[in-house]
Amino acid sequence: MKDIFTPADEASGTPENPYVRQLTEAGVPPELHAGLAAHGVGNLVERMGIRFLEMSPERLVATMPVEGNEQVAGILHGGAHLVLAETLGSFGAGLHAGPGRHAVGIEISATHHRSVSSGLVTGTATALHLGRTLTTHEVVMTDEQGRRLSTARITNMLRGNR
């Protein structure tokens, strides 16, 4: 199994990253591109319109548009909240895990506080625990006025690559 930190072309000594466009459009800082060379940010992140603003194991911030991610009642789908939360928590765990290890989600939960029908949602993940084998992040989603929309918690297990 490959981790997200192994360059796509180790033999040449220069990482060839097939995901440069995807990483750039998602707002991933250039210094993290080599670490995400094997997988990019994932097609779901791209489809949901998630854009990273900050990325570190301790704190991650990203936005996601409501438009295109609504449920039939015209409000942001509850599953979209969880996609944003899992994206942020999993990337934070992967950054903490580092080369030779990967993160596997083992638990996620969310409480929805209010709905939103337009604009951008901002998710802010804060590390609650960054251990040797487990990480836990709290993710708060807010609307453009800064009102809390939902609160999620995600725990990832860190494993060595095979």
C-alpha cells in the first residue's frame, strides 16, 4: 500500500506529480505537492468543490460551496458536512502520520446546528489528539456570517504501509 507522501516517480529522483492541477486548484500549498503525489486530493474533494486555506496536522481550514451540494429541500446536505469534516480530519491525520504511514478513519460523528441554503461553508479542523497510533480532530463548519452550522469529530488510526 502506498502512502500519500511517496512521490510518484522515486526512480528518477525527481517527483513527477500527475495531480499538480488538482492540488493547485484545491489550494494545497506547493510544499505539500510532493507528499500528495501518489493520490492527489481525491475525486470527491474535487467534485464537492473543497478548497484548502490552511493545512497542518494541528489545524486545517477549507471552504466548500453550498451550490451543487444541496439535498432536495435546497439546504446543504448533512452528508456534505461529513465529507468536509472527514476530508479535513483525514488530511490532518495523514500529515501527522508522515512518510511510511497512512491514516484510516475509524469513527466520525456530527451534530447539525443550523441549515444553510447558499454561499460558502468553512470547515475548521482542530487537533484534539495527535498520538502515535490515533488522531482526533474536531471540525466546526460555519457559514459566511460565522454562524456554527455543525460540529463533527473524526478519529483516525495511523498504520504503517505494507
